[in-house]
Amino acid sequence: MPVSFTIEPTTGLLRTVVTGRVGRDDMVAYTTELRAHPALENVERRLVDVRPSALVTADDLHDLL
């Protein structure tokens, strides 16, 4: 999968790694997996960092979550 993530248990920092080209189906699969993760409730929700060159915007991520 071109999108993976880890959640730092003590800080709630969500680290997402995107490799290669990512389409909407990849993002839907990512958000589905993320929403099912038991540590999601601990994730810091105030920071979204999406590089300007990314094809997926912060708004796209918010819409999916």
C-alpha cells in the first residue's frame, strides 16, 4: 500500500508516509484503516501537514475522516 501510518502512543502523533502515486481508492483504504485503529482516539487532531506539491489536500483528508 502506498500510504502507511504509525501512531506514537505517548504523544498521539500520527505519522503518515506516502510513497509513489496515490489515488482516491488508496486514500479511502488509508482512512478506513486509520479509523479502525484502536489508538485513533489519542491522535492529536489539531495539526494537518500536507505538502503543497501533494495531490491530496488537507481538505480531502478532512472530508474522508
